Amino acid sequence: MDGGGGFGGAGNIIGDIIRTKAAIKGAIIGAIKSIKGGLIAVKGKVIKTKGNLIAAKGGILEGFGSVGMLKGKVKKWIKFS
């Protein structure tokens, strides 16, 4: 009968190992998900930054357009004078 008790103890140990593995797996999955969440947040910031850069480029292009218009006006003034 003592042997049966021994098996009961082994069952408890196996149960503990399974629970520990599940806990570790859960912790790892949780960590990965939080890292992914962080990466998604970073991607969002990168996309936002790209949008800002595009907006800045638009401003620069608009500035060049104004310069081009000014140059055109200067050329017209030179022709008329």
C-alpha cells in the first residue's frame, strides 16, 4: 500500500511541474504580447513621424513654389524694366 502512496506523491510532483510549465508559458506569452504591444505603439509613432515628415516636405515644397513664383516675378520685373 505504501507504493500507492508513493505514486500519489509522484502525481503531485507531476501536477506541480505541469502547473509551473503553464505559469512560465503564460508569463512568456504575456511578455511577448506586451512587447508586441510596445512595438505596435512604436510603429504608430514611426508612422506619425513619417506623416509629420511628409507634412514638413509639403511645407518645403510649398516654400519652393513660393520661391519659384518670386523668381518668376523678378524675371518679369527685369523684362519690363
